[in-house]
Amino acid sequence: MILNYVLITLYIILWALNGIIFISIILSWIPPVLNTKVGLMIREVSNWMLYPFRGWLAFGFFDFTPIIGLVILQFIMRIFEQLIF
């Protein structure tokens, strides 16, 4: 019973991180927004997960690292969904 609550809590945290990474992707298209307090906070939260993958899928000015992070996060979330439900 308690394990189920822990898994649900972790799933919610992963879901929120997924949203923050997605917002970070959108904000990267608007550079002035990244220099605000909210932009810096979102960038810091998303970078701790994306940092190990930086440069894996970089083509010129385009860095597709967030795609790797989102795919891994979605995979982990699917595992949690199978364990919870």
C-alpha cells in the first residue's frame, strides 16, 4: 500500500519534470525569456537531467538532446504506469 503511494508520487514528479523539459524546449526558441528568473529556474531544473546527453544529437546550431531526455523519461514513466496500474 505504501509502496503504491511512493510510486504514484515518483510518477507525478516525473510527469512534472517532463512538462518542465517541454517548457524548456519552447523557451529555447525565445532567447530573451531564458534570461528571466523563471527562465533560469526552468533551465536549471531541466539541465540536471539533460546535461549527460548534451552533444549526442547536435547538428550545427540545433541540439536535439531534449528529445533523448524526453524519450528516456517517457520510458521510465511507462514502467511506473505498469507498476502502479
